[in-house]
Amino acid sequence: MKLNDLSKITDPFSKTDKMPVLFLGHGSPMNAIEENEFVTGWRTIGRTLPRPNAILCISAHWETRGTFVTTMEKPKTIHDFGGFPKELFAVEYPAPGSPELAKETKSLIKKTEVGLDNNWGLDHGAWSVIKQLFPNADVPVIEMSLDFSQAPQHHYDLAKELTTLRNKGVLILGSGNMVHNLGLMAWDKLNAPNYAFDWALEASEKMKKFILEGDHKSLINYQSQGKAYNLAIPSPEHYLPLLYTLALKSENEKVNLFNDKAVAGSLTMTSVKIDPVTI
């Protein structure tokens, strides 16, 4: 047996059937410990997924200058929030990391230099949703950071360089919220089902139309979409993971929306699944 043949057998990221891609509207960290329709939606989607070799997560909650991927073998569970009950801080998601995937991701990206990070771990944008997909924490997970100094087009173009990972059993997952304005939330309407301000509804409907029509250009140029969009996206970190997901869509692939509800007026939980074309 030739050495390169042996490498193909032992490589955990050798060619597989093409994986789906997800964008999950993660909402409150409390979704990690509560039972509600959004958690049910994630679990339902989780049951439709082929088992991945690993997960690459782009979370709204890891912003850096430059782009980094986590490379540790045992990422810590980061409780990057405050004011929540002790039960939430007690949650651990001990999924292994994948230094191999981190290095492969770094090698694929030519648009920018990618740093290898051994300090971060899994923030709640990652673990609060991944634990619902894979509750046994037995799938390796790495995170890739959002470079806050770059424009939306940069993020979209960078994501396209990750396309081949879909054919290597890697589930790529963006985690954020399409409409996310905590400053304008109607906290007294927190338990009102699907309550949305007019501007949030307008922005959400426009986003979904662009997604389903494949109009990625309008989604990338979100800052020119008017006042409703500006209110829906006061800062880009929760929106940008959506662009990573959409950039990985191939021609003729099916897009499905789920968990398509609003919370407290100014946040939407709308999530996206892109399925490979079956022949």
C-alpha cells in the first residue's frame, strides 16, 4: 500500500457525501436549558442530519481582528453572558475539538491569513444550539471567528473557500439572528407568541424573500436596504453568520426555513437549512 493511499484511509476528512449547511437563529442562552418550540425545531432538524465527521461553527459571539480557528483538542464551554440563573452557568458541552480540521480550514482559505487559536473554546452561540443537535457531545467542534474589521462581501467570499469541507463530512453552521436589536426589545411581550414590530416584520419578510430567491447580492448589501433593515441589524455580528451559510449554497440546492418566529418585537429565530441535491 502506498503512503498516500494509507493517508486517505486514516484522514477523518476524506471525501464523503455532501453535507447540508445550517444557519440557526440562537436567541437567548436560556434556550440551552428550556423546552420550547425553537429547541424542538433544532432537535427535529438534528434528526435529519447525516452524522458529521466534525462541525465548523461561525458564531456571532466570537469577533476578532483577523480570522482565527480554534485548534485545541478539548475546547472549554464559555459562559459568555451575565444575569442568568446558575443552572445555565452549570451547563457544560464537552465536545472534542479537531486540530486537524482547524489546520485544513486554515489551508483552504487564501483570502486572508487564518490564525490558530488555543484560548477561546465554545461560546454560547455554538454550544447552546449544537447541544440540541448532538446532545452526546461526541462530534468534534471548532469555531471560526468573525473579523469585525471586514465588510460583508469579505465574509461571503471567505465562506466560499470552505465549500470543499462539505464533501468531507463537515457540518458548517452559522449561529446568530437575522433580526437582532436587543436595545429595542419589548421585554413585556417576551411571552407573546410571534410578536414583531412592524419594522422587524418588514425586514424579516424582505430577508426571507431574498434568501428563497437566491438574491445574495441584496443580502450582502444589507446597509442599503432601508430603515427597517437598519433597525433590524444595528450591528452586523448576528447577521454575518447567515452570509457564511448562504455563500456555501450550490446551484439547485434546496433552501428550507424553520423556527420562523419573532420574539419580543425585535428578534427573529428564523433558521435556514441548505440540503444537497440528491440524484
